[in-house]
Amino acid sequence: MAESKKGISRRTPLILLQHSATMIDTWLTTVLARGPEFSFSEQDCIAFITSTEPFKCFLSSASSGALLINGNTGSHTGITSISFLSAMITQFVRKTDAAVSASYFCSIVTTDNNDEDLLEGGPTAMLRSLVAQVASRQAKFVEGIERMNIDNPDINELLTPLDKLLRNLPSKSVVFLIIDSISSFDIAEWSGDTGVIMSGLLDLVNSSHCILKVHITSPTVAVQVLQMMDEDEVLHVPKDIVNRRGMGFGAAQFERSAWLPNTENREDNDAKESESQSESEEEKA
């Protein structure tokens, strides 16, 4: 018997979306734990990506945007250096009050599941997880989902509430949707759903009320997603990183200012200017 809307608890929407915060934390811990195991060349790959203008502009811009980090970083069946980078961004955003993050590590899901359960971890499960993560961040998100019919949702039934949840946010709010190793979904059973979802997410970037950042990675060339992206939305990782110095992570720059949109930076600068002006007025007095 279906549960009546009046009897829906605050946790029910996340249960219907099959949300597991513990599982997501486990994914994040698993990926971050691989960091010390990466070779210098893998670490240099991360340093290269974080030093590029497309990557820095994507993170720091005060407008919505999408970025595909594409190819030549390993196999799509395991944890690669760009998976580590995705986990770093997720972890950083989680530690700030300036933005909301929702992440999904496709390669972990497809690797962990056995063949019988493989289809349970596909594109629809990814979208369901992203919606649930956004919904879990604030009470008003959950309240918005409670008013929607999300029992056994299909793709369109998930894209619509995600759009509504994002519109509930103030216009200067920043939301990161981080999809790692999308090429793990490049199989016949999933290609149609993957295309619909990615097209829907990119549409949200263009119409979102808040500042929406869709960060996508693909350790191998993501042909389907690549065709949907504009040229300036794709960062192609070369096969051989030029200027390898064996410095690994030591060559990467992870300053706080490089990982936040300019809206945050402007607020910090305004606060500093206000403090400076107050000190100057006190000195004159």
C-alpha cells in the first residue's frame, strides 16, 4: 500500500531515491585513499589539469558552466588520477559553506557491482543519487521533494525535481555536480539514458537560477558526451604531459581562492575593504 502524502516523513524522499550518505562517504574515502599510491606521472597529470586556464576558470567563474576532462588518464574500470581530483573537489566544497556538492563515481559503482546487479548502478541510479545529495543539503530541499511523486522515478521525473530544487536556492548559491568516469557508462544498455541525462544536465547549466557547475571526467575518450559539449567546455588531457619534473602533487596549486567562484572572493574582498576603511576612520578619529 502506498504511503499517503500526509504521512511522509522528512527521510522518506531520500529513501525513495535510494540515497545512502554512508555509501557516498565510502566512495569518497576509497578514492582519496588511493592518492599516495599514484605514480609521479599520475600525480603530474593532476598538477597539469589544475594548472590549466579552463579548469581554473571553470571553478572560479561566477557564472554557471560545464567542464569535461577528457581522455588519457587511465582505464574507465578503476580509480584514476582524475577520480582523485573529483574527490578532492568534493571534499573541498563539503568543508565550505560557500557551495553545495553532489558527486557520483561511476567506475566504483560498475566495478563493485556483480554482473547480475550491474544495471542497478547505471545512469538512472546516478541521477537519483545526485538529486538525493542536493536534496539532503538543506531542509527546504527535502520539503520540495516531499511534494513530488518520486516513487520509482524515471529520468524525466528526476530531472524536473532537480531543476525545481536548484530554483529554490538564492541566485548566488553555487552547486557542483561532479560526475566521475562517465565513460564507464559507455555500454549499449546505458547509452540512451546517459545521453538523455547529460543533455538534461547541460540544459540546466544554461537555465539554472543559481550558479551550477557540472564537472565531468572521462579517463578514456567520452565520445557521446564529447559531442554534446562546446569546444571551450572540454579539457583534453594529452597522452604525455609536457614538462614532467617528477614533482607529483608538489607541482599542483590548490589555493583556496582557486577553488571558489568569484562571488565568494568578492565577498571576502568587500569584507577586507570594510575592515580597512573602519581602521582608517578609527585612526583619523
